[in-house]
Amino acid sequence: MEIDMVEAQPIAEEVFQTFDSIQVEGQSIIEIDNEQALGIQVLESALVFLYVYAYGSSISGWNHCRLVISIDATFLKSKFRGVLMISVSKDVNNQIFPLAFGIAESENNNSYEWYFSELRNAIWSRENLIFLSDRHQAIAYAIAKVYPESHHGICIYHLEHNLKRRKVKSKVIKLFQSAARVYRRKEFDLYMSDIAKVDKKTYDYLMEEPPERWARSCSPQRRYDMLITNIVESMNSVLLEARELPILRMMDFIQVKLQRWFYERRNEA
């Protein structure tokens, strides 16, 4: 991979002032202290900056997490703007387990494809892996391209929000919640049948999205209790003030926060 310095892109200059000693020889993943993974890319033609990083504790601990990764992005509020992409899972103690972070100019096909490529290089893939996100088309595109063997589920909270925007009756929304959460396909069919009797339009709308993507009983892989992306929203809340910082200071904040979490969990284990 070639890295071109672009004067019109302050973000890139800021990052490379810190990482100017890193030697990149045709690879986008760099190992730091044998474990920490970095991915850096600057595209001169589009003036796009992409940066992905995962900490060593996250990489090594991923093998002991549930096989569900929640993905989302949130806006940065500093001078350079852009978005912060976040991947989290849950460990065996049902605690939020941060995996990787990415910084890009916006949520689009190219930035997400790059992000998932670097994520795969850092933590690889595992059998029966599920990704969970909202219905953002760029996320769906990137998962299908980079992780074709994995299943992509969608957050039922976002589906519920869409139903409320469509002025769907509360009775139907409750039936949808039950249909999405039950464990047995027979029960799912009964709830969906009730929805069809009460509101055929809403039934047709829900079935436009394959139930395999949102209903627990229809999922080809085990989703545990992870039906919504609330763990990503929790990470967003933790990083609320940090998102107003310059990029390098925000990265330092995230590193310190994760180090404290992992240290405390190790002592409690």
C-alpha cells in the first residue's frame, strides 16, 4: 500500500507526525508491540483519510467472546469532523468488549469496506460469526464483500423505530417485539400470523426484510441476547466528550479507558 502525504488534508499530517517512524511495506496492517494493529490509508485522488486500530488486549480476548459483533458509527465533533466506527462484542461475563475503532471522512462503501478489511486482518474470522448493525446500506455492502461467510443481522430497535414512524398501532408493535424475541420458529409464525390479521401492510413491510436478519428464531446462527445494538450506543456514550477532542487525543483517551477496563477485569477475575 502506498501512502501519499497530502497538504490539503490536515488529519493525515497530524497522524503521520505521530506515526512517522512506522515503516509500511505494501501492507495496511502494522504490528505494534507484537499485538496492536493499525491500518492507515490516504487516497490522494479523493482526499480521503481512513484509519483503523485494534488494541492487543482486544485482539487476544476476541477468541473468548460471543460470536456476535455489533457495528455502528458516530460523528466526530472536532475540527476535522469525520466519523468514528466502533466494533464491540460481549465477553463470557456478559460485559461489553471493545474490538476495534476506525476513523473515516464519512460512512460510505469505500470506508466501510476498508474498515472491515482491516478488522478481518486484525481479529480474523470465526465460524458462525454474526454482525449486528442498523440498516445502513454501506455496512451491508462491506460485510457481504469482506465477510461473505458471515451472517448479517439487523437491530430490531431500528425496525421498531421505523414502525413507529409509520404510525403503526402499539398492539402491532408489541406483536412484532414478541415475534422478534421468541426462540421457536412455531411461536414466531403465530405472532406474525396475528400481525397479518391486524395489519397486513405492516406484515408485508416486515417481511420485506428477511426474518433471518431480525428474528431470533429464524437466525441461522446463535444471537444469544444480542438483538439490538445497544452495546455500541453504550460505547458512544462513554466516548461522548472524547469525540470533541483532536483525533490523537481522542485515541489516547480510548486507549487509557480500555486499559483501565481490562486491568480492572483482570484483577476481578
